[in-house]
Amino acid sequence: MSTFDQDLNKEHLLGQFLDEIYEKLNLNFTRIAESELQNKGVDLIVIHSGKEYYIDEKAQLDYLGHCLPTFTFELSYLKNGKWRKGWLFDKNKITDHYFLITGIFIKTESIEGGFKNCSITSVDVRKLRKYLENIGLGWDILSDLDGQIRHSDQKQNIPLRSLKEREEGCLYYSIQKDEKPLNLKIYLKWLIKIGVAKKIYPL
């Protein structure tokens, strides 16, 4: 099985596990299979108080068995050597909320044995972008930094004046990966503290 197929299998199995959790939480949801909506950042449609919300699930599947305190939000990446805008500020995405799936644990040594536990944090996309703009980290500023970083020898943790690196976040440049993504690495506790996110599972 190729790495791509393995990733798809992981996502499929995790989706089944998450659906069981959403049912326990009494969410009125529909899982989206069509690629057109998925490409616009929609994995789920949740109906709450008569309103539809578009949900994009973001899972730390590369860190099974670990509880990381941070989550990375994609600013940009390379595809076939060409620069592409990441999903955090992509205007083509219609996402209302990110469901950040962290602390993912499996029952056995193999993922096919099923999942045992995870945490889910819901992030309001518009509130997050607005907060970042208010502290001087809107797309215009971040895109300038993006260009500077990609033409320098900086990598991994890159401090930002607007954020406390060990409490709030920083930039993270994964130069070792083929796509060389530049991410905004943010502490989950800080997202909740500033009122743009809330933990929905476990309650």
C-alpha cells in the first residue's frame, strides 16, 4: 500500500471513529464525500439552531499516541516546486469551523485495530483570522514574512513579536518536508483563552 493510500485509510478509519463521537455529542451532522465541497474545506455539515455550519476536520495523524500542546495552521506550501497559499487564509475555502483532532490513540499497534481516544477542539475560523489581524498577524504581514523566510536559512521554530513563543505560538518552517510548509504553530490552550476556540470532546 502506498503512503498516499495509507493516509487515505487512516482518514477513513478516523472518520468512522469521529462519527461515533459526534453521535454521542448529539450533533446533527452529515459527512461530506463529494470532492468539490471537500476541496472547499468541508468535511462535515453540522446543523445547530437551524443554521448550517461547514466543518473542516484537521487531524494530527502523524503524531499517533502523543498529546501535543500545539496545532499548526498552514500558511503556504510548495506543489511541484511552485508556491501555494495554505488553507488558513485561503479565500476559496468556505469553512466556518476547524475541528482540531489531537491526542489520537489507537487500540493496538496497528491502526486497523481501531481508535481508542482523541480530543476535539472547535475553532471559529472568522474569529481566529480577525484576532490575528488585530495583533498584527493578518495575511499581508504573514505573506511578507513568508517570502523572507523562504529566502533565508531559517527553519523550524521562528519567533514572532506578536506572540509569546512558549505560551502562544510562533512560525514553524518544515524545510525537511517535500512540500516545505510554513505554518503558524499555536498553543491550543491559548486559542481557548482568547475565545476563538473551545474543547468539545471530551467535555
